[in-house]
Amino acid sequence: MNKLNKTYMAKPGEIERKWYILDATDKPLGRLAAEAARILRGKHRPQFTPHVDTGDHVIIINAEKVILTGNKLKQKKYIRHSGYPGGLKVTAYRELLAKRPELAVRKAVEGMLPHNRLGAKMARKLRVYRGENHPHQAQKPEVWSM
């Protein structure tokens, strides 16, 4: 008798989501973003399913204390375009980390998520804050060690 093994596929309704805190203090931006994207996708769970959002919520605190290694602080650029002719806006990461560190961290994480509707849904579970404080104490977030 031939017994077939079935692959488990998670369904959206049966996923229990947790909340995790990642502290960005003295962490390289890319390594922090990769870990956050891994949690948001749900790759840390045994029931990970590629076409279902199985991830958890992520709170990143101390975004202003993230570091860039090498010459990235001077050479790396944040580029956006308004959509109009001549509308290219280029900002050095030194300026971006000084003025809007939350955006720098958010863009790094979103770049590591799928670039489709599923990735957009995962990105909505990311919260980035400049300092120690965050308004999510009621969700009882656990500290994620990196």
C-alpha cells in the first residue's frame, strides 16, 4: 500500500500572531532589516507557507541608533522621484538618518519583503519608532534577541 505524505499549508484564519520588539541600538541596518523581514514573513515559524501571510507584528525601537558600516554613510543615497520631469530627489543617508531614521529603517525592511500585495500586507505589520517608547504595551510584545 502506497502512503502519500501531505504537505501542510497554513490557512489565513488559523494563524496566531505575536508581537516582537527589535532594538536597533548599534545594530547594522541590513542585518536588522533582514531579521525584521524574516519575522514579518513568518519564516521563523514551522507552519510557514509562501503564499500566505504567516508572519508576526514587529516593533523596531531606537531607529536613530542604527549604524551603517564602511563608507555607506557618505556614499549610500535615498532616491525617489515625484513622477514629473526633473523630479528626481536624492538624499544622502547621513541626512536621512539625522532627519528621518524611521524612514531609513522602514525602507530597508520593505525592500526585503515580496514586492506584491502580500508584501504590502506584511509591511503593514511593521512599526518603527525613533526612541525607546512605543504605544503597543497592551499587545504584550516580547523582546526578540538577535
